[in-house]
Amino acid sequence: MSRFLFLLGRGSMARLISIASIALIFMLLSPAPNFAQAAPVSIALTPSVASPQMLGTSIVWTATVVNPVPGDTYDYQFAISINGNIQVVRDAGVANTFTWVPYTVEGLYWVVVRVRDITSPTRIVYPYAAAIYQIMPWVTTAGGSAVNPTANPLVALFSGPPCTAGHFLLVRFQKVTDTVSSTTNSVSCSQFSANFYVAGMLPLTQYLMHWEEFGPGFAGSVGPNLTFTTGALPASFPTLNFNVNVPPTPNDALYPFVFFHLFAVYPNVIWPVATDLSGNIAWFYPGPLFITRVEPGGNYFSMTNQILSEYDLAGNEILETNASILNEQLVAQGYPPMTSFNSHETRRLPNGNILILGARDVSSTSAQGGTPTAPVDIIGDMVLILDHNMQLLWAWDSFAHQDITRAATLGDICLQGSGGCPAFSSSFTQANDWLHTNFAQVTADGNIILSERSQDWVVKINYSNGAGDGSVLWRLGAFGDFNIINPPSVTCGDPNVFPWFTHQHDAAIEFESNTDATGIKIMTVFDDGNLRYSQCGNMGDSRGMVLFMGEAARTIYIQTSADLGGYSFAVGSSQLLPNGASVTASYDNGLQGSPAPFSQATEVDLGGNIVYQLQADHWSYRTYRMQNLYTPTIP
């Protein structure tokens, strides 16, 4: 690779960086290149529009293998660098294009692609191709501001001015006809412009918006109001109907948005949306998308069995990786490969790392009904921790740490091609859905809790912030390691099962009084209740639970076990809604009705009384109440 120098950055941040440095960083991100088979190829990298362009411009980058080996297969890893910081935006995959929509900061960027010939197990890695690209600001003067439309008619790109280091900038916006305002997330001030996606606005409505600067020992300053009128919902927007079954109270003003993780069920093509408390559309993703988590700042993750993606509020993909390249990394570090992703969970951790779930299956001739002449296929789960560049740091395999002979409590199975299940061996028409992990969370002590639906358990595993051995520390649920100190007096079915959650979702620790096992922990759980429902004569509703956990003593106190008024045999979510001295909880009773599906976002007080309910006429994997579209309410 030829060596040359280029200028990266502006003003006091300008520095000289060599292209060799960029290549070195990439080598640290990926397996070492293998040049054993020199090939007479080169790589060209070209943008769809020439540099320079303004912030918010959509730029499609195309990597082309010049003089490729006939019949060979190549993969492409794209990365972006500015001011010496490099971010892989799409890890190695066969797609040779990446759409880049930079909107946060102007400057001189490097766009870099690494290409490999992956035809044989011995990968051939070619020299990196790179291009310099200038992104220009909308605002350059002190106190200035600008607002521009985006591809999403309900999202604006607001640009604020450079501001004082150590301070912060945010955008406040409201309907022209209203006195109630919302704010975006805040960003750190710098010598560059500050740019925001403004989201949470109704269609065809005029808004006022301005920037606000604040900081320690600073009285604050406010920019001038700009007007922005949102567009209409697109003609292709799916038919969605919402009904307020129980109206909101004044206490609900702190959480004015309802984010529905709606998912498509053939033949219905449904898009994820956020609404106000009356069910009016305030945001949408323009197409079917299975959203797993919204992140602080407004970005959100989506997963399929093979692809993990992150998107911004305007609907632009900003990160992507895939099961194939992560399997290369798993095998290189001595772990078994995944069969596919487990698409139920993704989390951005406070240190920038990413937690995801994987799945793999094994054939057994002795466990869960398998025999030497009639083996069974068993699906288990994995936990992967990735760094911010989506490179593997740590992994956990359920088959190495849990009892494979403990079958699913209801004999749950997955069928080939069925929804809600990961991929499994094509040698089997069905597989035992042994765990069906649907939730993961890193706790204050640096370990991980997992909600295992098919086991009716929440388990805690030893992660120790990346130094743990993965051993199971405890099991919460019926026939686990905890005792309920205030069980209900009236039950049906098995009294050892009835008080507990079963086939649960979103078993989230919402509050921890300290970072060890002492003190109080508060957990919310959506209790689908499948096992209880089966044992009680196919009767009963799903429940919203608030539990006080004494982790050291292995005790549970049931604060709330609310009848949500309907039975959801799958999906669901839970959250606390603290509001000063008042605390309520909200749940997604997300998979009701057949053949006419519907979901309900139901808020209850701690006494179990329903105080607000919004119903959608489609199923929703998760549904969350939000203060704004930048602040998730799940830890």
C-alpha cells in the first residue's frame, strides 16, 4: 500500500495522519490479512455524489473489485474516520455498497473499505481502499441556527451553533398553537456546529424550535425560534387504528409518547410507530422492521436471524454486522459458532459495547426425549458482547452452563420457517425450544440477567464486566432459588407455580440500591402466564408484576400482580414510570386476538388498578411509554 499524508480535522484539532495508520487500525479490528495467494485485483471506492456535501446528505458508497477472479466471492467491510476516530459502519458482508448519511458533525472524513476473497477458508485480504470526503455545516456563526427536512416527513434536522467547551446544547420544540414543549437529547459543545434530529412531531403541523445552551455556573442562553412544518404520512403508510380504552390522567404528562414495536404478520405489512397518548402518529420507521431496543439519544437496534442493524431517528442505517462474520470471530476465540442470531434482544452498554443474543442447536440422543434411533434437535442460546466496532469481546454458551436435561416447561417447539424462532438444522423438521431467551440486562454488579421464557426462569450469569466464567449464579422463578415471602392466598393449578411469572418477557431490574447483592432491587416483569393459564383450565389473564428482590437472602416480595384484562401467549414488555412521589408501571399485552390481532399498552398503579390503556389493532413485540424519543425508560 502506498504511503501518503493527509490533513484530518480543522482548527486546533488538525493533525497529520498517514494512510498506513488507518490500515493499522483496521488490522486491529479484524483477523490478520493473509497474502499467501496474491491476486491481480484492485479495489475502487466511489461515492454517489461528489465531495463536498452538506450535513444530512445521503451518500451511497460503492466498492468495486477491479479485475476479479471469475467465480470468486468477496466481502466488504466499511468504516468511517474523523479526527483520528474510526468506526466500522458495516462489518464484512457480501453487499458492496453502504449508504452514509452524516448529520452530527462537519469535517474532513475518511471512508475506508477492506475487501476479502472468501471463496475458500483461507481468506485473501486486499489492500484497503480509502477516499477523503468533506462534509459542510449548515451553521458556522455564533448564535446561528438552521432547520432542514429529512427523508422522514416527521423528523427535522436542526443545526445549532458552535458553543463553549464544557457546556451542552439541546433543542426545544413545540407546536405553534401549544404551550407544552419537548426537548431533544443534549450534546457536548465544541468548536463545531451541533446537529440534532428533532422527532416526536405530528404530521402536517407547524412547530417552533430553538437551541438552548447550558452548563455548570452558566445562566444559559437561548437561540431564536425557527418554524418547521412536518409533512404528510406517505401514501404507503399502513392502516393503523388506535383506541383509548382508559384515558390518561394529568400524571401521564411526563410520559407523553407510546412507542409500539409493531411487527409485520403476513399478509399485513406493519411499520413501527410512536404515538401520543391519544394514538396520533408522532414518528414512524418507513417499512417493516423488527425493533429490539431504543437507545439513549434516539437510535434503535433491529435484528433478523442473520443481520444486526442500528438506525437513527430519520430511518438511516448507521451500523450493521452479520452472523457469518461473528461466527468467524467466535471460532477464532474457541467458541462454537451460532446457527443464527436470537433476534429478541440488543443493548448498547454504558461503555459503548453492544450485547446481543445468539442461538445454536445440538442433536441429542439422550436429553429431552432423544434416543439413539430418534434424536431430537435442541435450540440453546448464546450471549455475545461486542466492542463499538462490532468485534467480539466475550461470549457465553448455554450448553456449557445449563442443564440440558431440564426441558421446556410446556414442551415448546420450533418448526422450520416459523416466526419467533432462530434457525436450526435442516435435518430436523422441528426442534425443542429449550430456553427461548428474550431479554438480557447487565446489572449494577457487572453480571447479566437473562429471561428464559421456555424455562419460566430468569437466570443470572457471571459476566463480571468481561472477566466472568459464565457460570449460573441463581435462578429466579418457580422451582428456582428464590422464595416468595407474601404468596397469594387464592390460587389455581399448582400453588408452587401460580404466584410466579411464566413464559415471561422483559424481566428488568429497574432499581438497585447498591452494586452488590445487599440492599433492595426492584424488578418489573410482564407475566404472559402460559404455564399458569394451562394449569388453570385455559383461563386467566396475563399479569403486570412489580417485585422487590432481596438478592442476598434469595427472597421476593410481590408488590404488584395486576390482571391486565387479557391473555397474551407471547411477546410483551414491562417498565416502571416514576413521577416524583408517584410510581406506576406500564406493560405491553402485545399478542392478543385471533384472527383479528391487537395489542394494549396498559398502565397500572402499584395496587394493580388500570389507570391508562391504549389499544392498537396489530401485535406489538414491545411497547414503551417514553418522556421523549431520546430517553428510553428501561435501564
